[in-house]
Amino acid sequence: MTKQEISEIKKLLTPRNCSITRICGCYVDGEKNKKALLKQAFLALPEEEMFKYFEILRKNLSGTCGKNLLTLEFPLSSEEEGGTQDFLLRLRDSKLKDDALLEEFYDKIISAYEYVGNYLILIVHDIYDIPGKTSDGLEMEDASDEVYEYLLACICPVELSKPGLSYDAAENTFHNRIRDWVVSLPETGFLFPAFHDRSADIHSALYYTKDPEELKDSFVDALLGCPLPLTAGSQKETFQTLIEESLGETCDIEAVKNIHEKLNEMVEEHKEEPAPLTLDKQEVKALLANSGVANDKLEAFDHCYDETAGERASLLASNVLNARSFEVKTPDVVIKVNPQRTDLIETRSINGRECLVIELDGGVVVNGITVRPSSNDPQES
């Protein structure tokens, strides 16, 4: 799903646009025991509670695509009778009114979700009457010809409030505050089916994780049955390894600068597209070739890619490119440069020593003090 598609669904989770039909939940303690169940019409909730649930549900659709928000594809086996996608379809079509299906849903989560402490499983059912759009993108509320029926589920930690003192207005004094159990924002969750091209896509789901480096593989496998991509951090490490192993002894600052600049150009060219820029094996190879990497250095690239990332793995450009800075690091020095100005950095041999040279372009500030460039030029060799 794209950022725009996620935003469209997120807008439904407001008092003005809400069409949620039902909310259900299960409170689970640290021993995996069901302590309490919740099920009722969403619009029957008190207004104060409704706002709290909106905050939780909206958080489930927040974050960065490709990091916190991952579009997962269902394998064909999961769509067969008894598969994970088939189960979710039956749960959706029940509109959360089938107690047996709800119990099975809770049991699947409880058996696979690893968490130390108490947590609340929440799930809502909604039917979105998709408004039509004009050619220039304006919504037409009375021109809908399709509905999007979906489930949005999340798992929220439930923790004791912090100890402290509280003011008692009736007695005009302070007392030790009574600690109670508080529902926190979700750690993980999913939207099913996914919302693609402003329509339901039953072949995929949107998965949310608060920690992009902790995808909870066993939980996803048990509940969704979808293969997971590499985490954002793993994608970056994989890309770095591919460059180091492909370039070998020719992996110098100039070569890395060229790759960074070419990738940055690709991102700029793609920025108007709704979907994030994704690179498969051949596109990464073409990037290296276009950056000046010699053909003999690319001979072993395919094998290296398959071993490091996986033959069919793709890398998000936003996960492998640091758009905020270009960093040069030594054991004693870290230098960060505007990624658009890598031309300011070069290597040069000075007095027989390999040096990193940075052009002082404009004002120079050291420890908050504006300084003037030295007029003494070192002797070059």
C-alpha cells in the first residue's frame, strides 16, 4: 500500500468519518490467560472512550512504508480452505459476530505472540463506502459504486501506571496515587484486506510493527502466513555488504560517492510516484554498473546477491540511502556532509599520507565560533 492509500483509510478513524460497525477485544495476562472480553457496536461507546480507541487504531496505520508498515502478500496455500487468508476472510465476512471465530482468532494470537506482560487484543470491523474521484482527484461523495469491508487489528501492552503522589481536592492534601492498568499504544497489528488502487485486495495485508527491526516472525507466520521481507536495518547492511564484496579492493571513497549520487538521482526521479522506489537484483546490479563499477567486478554479483539478500529479495531505496547525510567515519573522526554536496569531499595524498580533503565552502563554525580558513596551504606531494 502507498502512503496515500494508508492516509485514506486513516481518515476514517475520526469522529466525523467513522463508519466502524463493531469492536471486539480480549485482555490477556502474562500467563496467557484470557481475563476479559469486549464486544459491542462501536458507535455505542461513550465519546471519551471512542476518542481513545481512535488514537490506538490510528497509530496502527502510522509510520514509514517499508519500515513500520509492510505490505505482505499471501502465498497461494494460505488462500485454500483452512488457510490463514481463508480464515481472515471468514472472520471479516462474519462482521465479528461469530463468537467461535473470534475465540479462534484470539487463540491464534495468544499461542504465537511472545510478550512478557499483559496485553489487549483489539479488532474492529468497518465498511467504507468508497467515494468516486474526478480526474483531478476531487472526491464525489454521491458517486460511490464500491465498498471496502475490512478488519483492523492490533495488540496493545497493558501496564501499571507509574507510582507517584496525587492531589485530593476534597481533602486538600496529597496521597500516594493508586496504580491501575493502562492500555498503551499498539506494538503490532494489521489491516486486512489491503487497500490497493482504492479497492480491496484480498491477496495482501498491511502489517504494522512499532519496532521495524522486530517483525515477530512466528506471530506473522501463525496469523497471516505471509513471508516477511528483510527488516530496514538488514536491507541497509545487505546493500553495504554487496558494495564491499562486489568492488573489493576498488571500494574507495570515490566509488561509494558515485553510487550514492546515482541512487540519489534515482530517488529524485521517482519522488512523484506514489509507491516507494524498490530495487530488485538486476536493478541493484544496473545501479553499480551506472556508477562506474567495472564489469569484471560484477561477474560474481548475482551469486553474492543470492547469498546475501536472497534471489527474489528487493531493497527499498529509502532503507539503503541515507537521505539526510553522507557520512565518512574513521576510528577517531566522524564527518557528516549534505548528501547533495558530496562533491566537497575528495581524497588526496599530502606529504606521503592519504588524506581526506573537504572544501571549506562558505562560513566555518567550530564549537559555535565562526572562524576564518587558514591561509597556509600544506605542501602536496
